[in-house]
Amino acid sequence: MAIKTYHTVNLTNKRFLGYFLGPLMVVLTTCVIVWVMPRAEEFEYHYNLDEPWRYGQLITEFGFPVMKSDKVVQAEKDTVRRNFLPYYKLSTEEINVVKQAMDNVRVDSMGTEALRRYKAYLSRTLDSVYQKGIVSSEDQQELIRDYDGTFRLIRGNTASAYNVNQLLTPKMAYEYILTHHGDELADDTLRWFELDIIPNVFYDSKKSGIELDEMLRQLELSRSYDVVAAGEKIISRGDKVTQKKFDILESYKKALEGNSVNKAEYSSYHLAGQLVYVFLLLCGLFVFLQLYKRKYQMKLGSAVLPYVLIAVACVAAALTHRGIPGRVYALPIVMVPLIIRIFIDSYTAIMVHSTLILIISVFLNSPFEFVILQFTGGIIVVFSLKQLTQRSQILLTAVLTVVDYFLVYTAYTLVHEGGDISKLPDNYAYYTYFAICGILLLFAYPLLWVLEKVFGFTSDVTLVELSNTNNKLLQQLSELAPGTFQHSLQVANLGAEVANKIGGNSQLVRTGALYHDIGKMKNPAYFTENQATGYSPYNGMSPQQCAAIVIRHVEDGLALAEQHHLPAVIKRFISTHHGCGKTLYFYRTYKNEHPDDEIDETPFTYPGPNPSTKEEGILMMSDAVEAASRSLAEYTEESISTFVEKIIDAQVAAGFFSESLLTFKDIAVAKRVFKEKLKTIYHTRIVYPELKEQDKKTDGEMEKQKNPSITS
């Protein structure tokens, strides 16, 4: 009943993993990726004036005016300000103030007629100098310093260009009055009048400000000097960014970021395109996994891992590439196929990597270049790590990947630059990014350990470490159950050889074989390989009791595996190496003792389950063949061949391999390997002849001559 419950729960889990988890991961991964992808209004190009354009061909999706650069406009504004003529206004009120002050002057020593004549002269002269214009000394210096002395003077309702030399300062006006009277008046008499001459030409800040602002506004309105139509090419890879190209790029950037009229509609279409594009690619990956790698979709870790790695890589790429071209190449994108290759297989690694680079390329500025570099790098990684068993393999893979990047990028650049090798130094930063990528790729080794714990995988590196016979658990097995330990070693050798022949994971079979019987350490004496000759601890026990002891080694093995934190894949070998088979010796003994009774087979049946993978099936065959081979009466080619055929055919007939991936061809190859190996193990040795008495005596005398300490 317990077995039925287990299979029901397992079937439910498989249905969930197969029909719900995959589509759920596709939707979630799509949402995460699209969320971090650049929006349509973002401008992700980096360029400098008079440098080559390092991206692919850029074509505008909409029309826009070409604007002068801020630098050019600022220079033009500075020129306008520098050449601008400020406005000064000529006032008539100040002369009245001066004349009023003059009329109030009284000179006691001067007669009325003389005073009248003096004041008349001063009045005429003041009219002349004020009509000419009087400006303060400070304004005069400012005009000379900032405007070369030129300005516009407003007289009434008209304004005309003037030079500051045409005006007088209060001092110059006073000197003019004193020196232009002729013989009409005496100089000393004029000095009796203390005239306070005040300026009548003043800076018109309002008029000047309005005029200057209008000129600058007109300059801003005239920034556009060309138009680029929708669908027109802006620039191609390798083109020099001239001033005009620079202006076009800057204008395109501003139009893209500031087009409030079309931005919302364009962004919505862009977002929809991103969603559909990413979703379709992930759906393609899901269909591939369902059709060709369905066994991996039945496990939680392998069903989730590809989508998690794709999402993480896309987020990292989206955050890294912004602003600086080529910076995305510093990311070890090829670490994704490396991880998939180690934990799943090569075909899945290539498919996942292809999906990943196609997604990332859509939001990069040079998508074709990125796809070429990453695809070739991924191929290098997948084929250089056929089986990871040493840390040095990661280093070799990193070096090969960097070399591939260097060569492919150099060749690609030369093709697009028309063979101009002088342009390669312009892209030296890319080679730095490639080197950084190689260094970061070395961190894949510690990352594998983390992923093993999180997703429940077991890498070949871990299997190699576990297969070391100096491990504590295997040392205990060799000490407490030496016969079982030797049996496990033989099974490991047989199974690994078969796995190599039929394309299985030989390291997995070898490690699983070393631990499959560790439960026998609890009661080693109850298993024939550990018993002394002629001794049997089963004397006096019923067949059911004997079978229970034998079957219990599976449960004890799982308990030890749990205690020592062995991976789940190794625990599977412990529970499946007998499958749902029977302890045939005790079952047949009981059946012979009770020929007429209806027999309950449950006490004689292992709990199972049967093998579900090729490697588990190989171990079951190897275990049965190696254990039963010890009972052969003679080891001839015919007896070994008949024995192997009988053992494995019985397992096939019992349906032990119906859920595994073993084919009839695989089983036939396994039989052939077992026969060859057993003939080698149990080959007949040559019988050495005995020496005759005379030869023994001669040999003894020769030995005494070599070593005088030997006495007869």
C-alpha cells in the first residue's frame, strides 16, 4: 500500500513539473527580462567627435530636425552678446535741474546786466552740451571696456548707433563751458558759478534686456538646419563622427527622449514587441525541452535552472551595457552553457545559450557582433568540458574562451573596417573586457558548489571527490565489510566500462557502485562475501527472517547516506540496485518448504523502486552479474557466457529496466562487456612445475654462497 502511495505522489509531482512548472517559468522569466530591458526612449550609444562609430548601422524610426549642438549654439550666443549694442537713453530733465540751480545763484559784486549776460551764456552753452549728451565716467569706461565704445542712443522715439567719444562726461562738459566763451566773458568770472553738471545719458536696461532676449530666442528657434526623414540611415559602423554626424546623433537622441507626442504610443509598441520576442524564444526553448529532454523536466532543479540562469544573465547584461560600448563583454555569459553542460547535457547547453544570446542581442547596439562572439564562445565552452573532473579544466576553458574572443573579434573588426588594421587600437577596451570575462569565468568552480546545494544537482567534480576510497564512509566499509568493499570495487569497474560503451555517465556509475551496498556495514556477517568458510549466521532462522535481514541493508544504506549527506543521485543507486526484485534464495527455499501454500511475496521483495535512468540500470546489471559470478563451479568461456545471458535476461523479463532509458542494443553491449571482463577476471592461471630434488639442492647451495648467514 505504501508503494502505491509513493507512485501516486510521484506521478502527481511529474504532472505538475511537466505541465505547469515549465509554462509558469516561461511567463515569469519573460516578465523579469522585459522589465529590465531598455525602453524605446532610452539612447544607449556612446560616441565622441572625430572618432569612428563602433556600433552597427543606425536607422531612425521617425523623422526629426537636425539641431546645432549646444556647444555651437552657446558659441553663437556668446558672439551675439559680444556684438550686442546696448541701449542708452538721452534725457532732457537734467538740464532743467542744472538751469534752475544756476538761476538761484546771486553774485553781489556783479551788476544786474553783467549777471544776466553771464547766465545767458551759460544757458546757451548748457543747451549745447546737454544736446550732445553727457554720460557718467563709470558708464563711459564700461562702454569702452565691454562694447568697444559703441552703443545705441535713444533720442525721443528713434535710436541710432553712437560712439562713446561723441558724448561728454561731466568734467568734459564743465571744461567745454569754461573754454568756449571767447572774449565775451572773463574766465575768472565764470568760475564764480559752481555748476553741478549731472549726466543725461543713462543705460536703458529694460530695452536692452528685451532686445537681447529676443535675439537669443531667435537663435534658439533657428537651431534646426536640416531634416532627417523616417527610415533614413544616420550612420554606419566605422564611419567617422564628423560635426554634422555628431549633430544628427545628438538631435536623434533628444528627439527620442523628448518626443512627448509619439513617445507613449511608440513605447507601447516597443514594449509589446519585447514581450512577444522574449516570450516566443522562451517558448521555443520550452518546446525543445519537452520534446527532446523531457526527463529533465521531471525534476524540479533541472526544470527551473535554465530559466533562472537566463533571467539572471539578462538582468546582468541589461544593467552592465548601458553607457559604455562593449562593457557587456566583460560578463561571463558563457558561464550559462558551462553550468548547463555540467549539470544537464551538451544539447541543452547549446539550446539554452542560443536562446540567451538572442534575447540579450535585441537590446544591444551591435547585436550581430554580440551573437557571433557569444555563440563561438559557447561552443568552445561546451566542447572543452565534456566531463569536468579537475579544476584545471575550468582554467583551460577560460583561456580558450578568451583566445576565441580575441581572434573572432579581431577578424570581425578587420572585415568591417575594410582590412584597416590601424583601427584596431581604437577598440583596445574590448580586449580588456574579454580578459575580465575570462577571469570571472574562473568563479564558475565555486559557483557550481552553490548551485548543487540550491538546485539539488551533483557535478562530476563531486562524484570524483566521493569516489575517493580514502573517504571516511568508504574506509569504514573496507574495515567493517572488506568482502562487500571488494565487491563494490568490482561492480564499479564493470559498470563504468559498460557506461563508457553505451554513452552513460561512467563516473556516476562508478561512484554509485562504491556506495550501493554501504548498508551491509550494519550486519556484515550476514552477507556471504564477508563470511568465513562454513559459517552461516542464518542457522535456525526462518526464510522470512533471513530475507528481512538481507532486505534491510537497503534501508540501512539510505540511513547512512542521509547521515553522511550523500547526494540524492547516490541515494537512488542504493534504493534501486535491487529494484523491486526478490531475495531469490530465501524465497525459493520457503517455496520449496511450502509447495502447496499460497505464498505472500511481500516479505521477500525489496522496496524498490526499479531503475529510472540508464546509469541505475547499468548498476543493477553489474551488481547481479558480479555477485552471482562468485557461485560458478567453473569459469570457462561457455559457462560465463551462459551465466551472463541468464542473469540479465531474467532481469529484463522481470521488467526491471522498463522505466530506464536502456535499449535492447544497450543491454546487448552490456552483456558483451560483462563476458569479456569476467573472462579476464577469472582467467585460468598457469600451474608452475615443481623442482626436482637435485635442482632443489643445487639452488640451496647457490643461495648459501650468495648469503653466508644461511645455515642448512
